[in-house]
Amino acid sequence: MDEQTEEFGMAYLDSCDRVTLLLIHGFPLSSAMWELQIEDLGDMVRVVAPDLRGHGRSAASPPPYDVATLADDCADLLDYLAVPGPVIVGGLSMGGYVAFEFYRRYPERVAGLILAATRAGADTPEGQAGRDKMAALAQEEGVEAVAGAMLPKLLAPATYEEQEDVVEFVQEMMEETALDGVLGALAAMKNRPDSTPTLAQIGVPTLIIHGAEDQLIPLAEAQAMHQAIPGSRLVVIDDAGHMPNLEQPDDFSDAVADFLEQFLDDE
Ligand code: MLT
């Protein structure tokens, strides 16, 4: 595992192997959420998992952020790492919003897409009002209050009962996010473009993964993306909520590994 924080102003995990899989985390999380996938897939592909600005160990620039800047940060990291050729871009939830933007900005750099626990649509006016409320909560009561508000909705009921370690891990990851990172990302999500018109234009193999019990983004959103993205594959993970990669890591990694096979055949 290679880690670099000094020369390049963004922290990341990098498993250093063949075809590259870029994994973009959700809100307000970090690359740490991908550690099990790096373990499972790191010998098959080179996994690069950045901490988006203001998250994990990456520095926070002053808010607001936008998804274009977050996508550009990822492209800059790939440049810095001199990753050759197109990569498979995977994102969970907010990471999916960034993945859509990355695809629009750098289609030539994308060999495949993995859209996990995410949706194509922009925020509704109610959703945008919810972002403002969350930002006010963060400013008035701190990031812990945001983590406290989000935690009960992030996971499947069985995860809360049976996987205390996962619950604690997710809570700690959220609480470690910088206030500016939370505010910046809330603005990026609130103002993100509608990716629905992008769906029919996606011309690369696409895997959609969704927890059957996702309380934040209903499964119907994943089914709609599957209908609209030509040739896409949909995998529904049972007994998982909004963090299927942590709640059912083996099922999640198996689905990704199956999908990745097609990119290794030419090697
Ligand atoms: C995430 O999990 O990244 C966010 O909760 C997504 C969102 O709020 O739209």
C-alpha cells in the first residue's frame, strides 16, 4: 500500500497494480470506506481511492465546492500518479455524483463505470432545503451532529443489530470529516447537475450496485438508471442499506470482481 500526502496536496490509498479502478467515497466519508475492497480487489486491479477535499486526510479548501472541482481533483490525482490509459470509475452515493461528472468531463479517460448506492437526478427543492438545514446544523452544532443525524438512515436494520463494528466505523469516519469539507460537499450535492440526460449517452460498460434496504436512495433509482444506461448490469445486495460495500463486503466485492473480468481479458 502506497500513501502520499506531502508532494501532492491530496491523500489517497493506492494498491499499485494493473488496470486502474478509481473508487470515490460518499458523504461525509473517506477512502477508508474502501479498505475491504482494496483488500479484495487490490491484486486484480490497481485501486486508487482518494480522499475528496475536506474529507479523510485531504486538506479542506474553503466551501463551497462543486462536483466539477471534485472530478477535476480526481483527474489531477490520476495525472500525478501517471496512470496510463482509461480507468474504471466507481463512486458510492456522492462519489457517484462525482463519477457522472468525471465521465462528462473526461469521457476518454473512462473505460467503465460503477455506480453504487447513487442516483442520477439532481436535488429537488425539498432536497436542497434539506442541504441548507444540514449545513446550519453543522455550523451550529458541529460535524458530530451531522453524523448523528445521518447514522440512523445509512445502514440496513440488521446491520445496526448485528454489525456494531460497522456502525461504529461509519460514525467515526463521519465525525473525522472537517467542517469545511462537510459544508463544501453539501453545496456540491445541492447544486449538482441532473445526470439523467447523461444516462442514455453512457457508452462504457456500467455496473450499478444498490442495497435492497437503502433508506437514503431508494432501489427504484438504481432500477431507473439500469433501464436508461444501455447494456448496464444491476446487482442488488440483500441485507444492505446505503453502505453495501461495508455491510455485505463479500457480495459487493464479488460483484465488482465479476464486472472487472472483462477489462482484464485483453492483458
Ligand atoms: C452520500 O451518501 O454520499 C450522501 O448521503 C448522498 C446524498 O445526500 O445525496
